[in-house]
Amino acid sequence: MFHLYKIENLTWTKVRVTGDPPGPRSGAQSLVYKDSVYVFGGNAKKVSEYYNDLYKLDIATKKWYHHVDLFDI
């Protein structure tokens, strides 16, 4: 699930996305670069599992990609 914050009217809107989104996690790092949102790492507290993965959301196509090649950024 992805939400868009509209600063003009201070509201959140759900955005329909496709692809392979990241699973539930806390402590992940994210950033926006060019036309994409990147999400790295985090952990699942229930099983003390730490993630070392990278996801990319293409803002234009609203599609998630998993295992992004860092050299393609």
C-alpha cells in the first residue's frame, strides 16, 4: 500500500500500485531520487529478521521493483 500526501490541502490519498512491493517492516530507510522512491532494509520485529534489500517505486508507472541494481540508479 502506498499513500500520497498532498501538501496543498494537507490530505493523504491511497495510490494503487503494481509490481513487487516491500513487505511490512520498521526501521527502513527511504528516499526520493529523480522519478523514483527507494526503500532499503528495515526489520521485522516479530522474528528479529533484518532486511538487506532494495525496492524501487517508479512514480510515473506506479510499479514496484525488487532487487534493484544499484548501478542503474
